Amino acid sequence: MSTLMAPTPSAATPIAAPRQHRLRKPPIAAGGQARPIPLEPVPNWCKLSRSDEVTVCRDRRVMASGRVDMVALDGSVFWIIQEDGKGRAMIHKKDGLTVFRKAAAGRARR
């Protein structure tokens, strides 16, 4: 009776590297230099509009980013559709988060 054994990877067998996600590249200026997209803080969440691109941070760490889907009338909560297919998330004022909106050149400050 013989036993079957799975082949073990040898030094000659290449092991595939983990798959990397593609990151969005920042816009390139006319001079060929990448420029960061300016973010403006939004302390009053009532000022958020549907489809605003936002970044949600806690203690200077990005917790979520995406597009605003809905905002409660009192501004206490809003929902975003997160980037990279992470789904929809509810953000509540009592969570102690800071919200930044991507500043648009054509939009006047509210």
C-alpha cells in the first residue's frame, strides 16, 4: 500500500507574490509634477452634498473614503459608498470622526 503525498515547493518553483491593488494616481499638473488634491474640513455635516468625495479620519488616520450617498437632515449622520468596493458605511457624529471633502475649484465655500 502506498501513500500519496502532495508535492512540496522546491527552491526552483517560484511562489506567486500577493496580488497588489491598483491605487488611484494623483492628477498630474502641466509641468509633469504630481500635485495633491486639497482637502477641506467639514465641521457642519449639513453642508455635505450627495456625491461629494470625502475622507473620514480618526486621530489623523484614514478610516474610510468615498462618495456621500445620503445625509440626515439634522447632519448627525451620513452614509458613504466607500472606494474599492468596500460597500456602504454609516458615519455618526458621536463617533468622534473628522470629515474632509475634496475641494473643487468651481465650488464656492459654504
